[in-house]
Amino acid sequence: MEKKLFLKPREFAAAISASPSKVYEGIANGSIPSVRIAGLLRIPATFADDLAKRAMAPGADGDAR
């Protein structure tokens, strides 16, 4: 199975165990990167991996902003 390049906001929310409203809030305040492709809001799939790496890095406080 091929890995997706972009996730829908609801897919991203499920991947990080967050509510879709929190994801949309993060998109609005700029803490979650997003792009519009043909009018559709998408989040780079690599951002979820980057977020997990930052959260698990030595010395991380768990607030991976």
C-alpha cells in the first residue's frame, strides 16, 4: 500500500488522537501546516511523523508546537 502524501483534516485528527475541531484550530492559528489543493484543505502526511518525533525527543515537554 502506498503512503499518502496528504491527509484530510479528519484523517490527521484520527492519526494523532485529536478532535477535528482542534485540528482546524491548529490550521487557523498556523501551528498545523496545510495547503489547499483544488479547493480541498490538506495536511502534509509527514507532519504527523515530525510531530511524533519532536514529542518523543529527549527533553521534550510533550507540547510539540
